[in-house]
Amino acid sequence: MSVDGGGQRLKTEADEPGWEVDPDDDWGVAVVATVGRQLRLRREAVGMRAAE
């Protein structure tokens, strides 16, 4: 994510230590995918879009 096209990234929770998921860790990838699906389903159930 950049700010005003200047190439700077906003700091997010994902940038903090402990949020990295090793792509070779099948369990970690599965957990992140499952949580993402649940968030999407709940968000859509209340009529929100991802941008909101």
C-alpha cells in the first residue's frame, strides 16, 4: 500500500513481528485462508464491502 504514490508504505499489523506466514507451512497458510474466508463471509452478511 503506498501513500500519495511516493513509494512509502503505511505500517499495518501485518508488518509487525509474528504475523509472517511461511509459504511452506501448510497449516499456517490454511489457517490464514480460513480466517480470511470467515471474515469475508461475515462482512458480506452485514452488507459491507472489503473497502469499507
